[in-house]
Amino acid sequence: MDMAEMEKRLRALEDLEEIKKLQRRYMQHHDRLEFDRIPDLFTGDAEVEVRDSGVMKGRENFSRIFLETLGKRRTERHEGHLVGEPVLTVDGDTAQGHWTVYMLFSVPEIAWVQGRNDCEYVKINGVWKIRKLKFTRTLASSPELYP
């Protein structure tokens, strides 16, 4: 393997780690109820679809999911997220993949939801952003929480 190939592989590994950090920040903002910080993790023209919200295109539209829908529910229940099992592919300044997501609720009763975040990413000026996110519920502790 020559130096150019090693540099390419190193860049891909570093990009994978940056994408993992990006996704971690996304979920940490949810857990910390920092919904106003979430839109900054996305490109301005991103597409976001959370469960049955429909596809929201552009910052003005998708921000409503985080700032209005989720942000208004912050006093109704307490939840935490576990995210893992990333399957990611990097191709230059673009990437795609999916994550398994678990949401744990404690109010009004203990419950959980399993889901999947399907994502596309793009690196802009050296910074990775989410270009597309689709969250789909795949399993839950009770039928009314699924799908």
C-alpha cells in the first residue's frame, strides 16, 4: 500500500469518527432538551422525516419537528436515548448509513421504543452535517407505541 492509499484510508476512518460524534451530539441534544441546537447539525436544505410527520424539506420546515413538536412535549415526559450498531459508508465528502435507536420513557410509566435512523451526511467546509434523516419505529414495549 502506498502513502496516498494510506492517507485515503486514514481520512475515511477519521470521517467515520466525526460522523459518529455528529450523531452522538444529535441524540445528546434530545436528551438534554436542547431542541434549539438540533437544526445546526443539519444542512440548510436537509430532509427530515420523524415517524409519521411526513418529509420536511429545508431548515424552516424540519426545525418545526424539533422546536415545536418535540420541544413542547419536554414537560410531558422524561426520556433518554441509546444509539448504536452504526452501519456507515463514507465516499469522499458524502456518507450514508443507519443506526439502531432505543428511547426509554419514565413518565407516565416505564416504556421503550426501538427505531432506526436512516441518514445521509455531507461534509461542508470540513464539517460533517446531516443531509437526510428518517426515523422509523420498529418495535415497542406496547402496541400503542408501535409503529
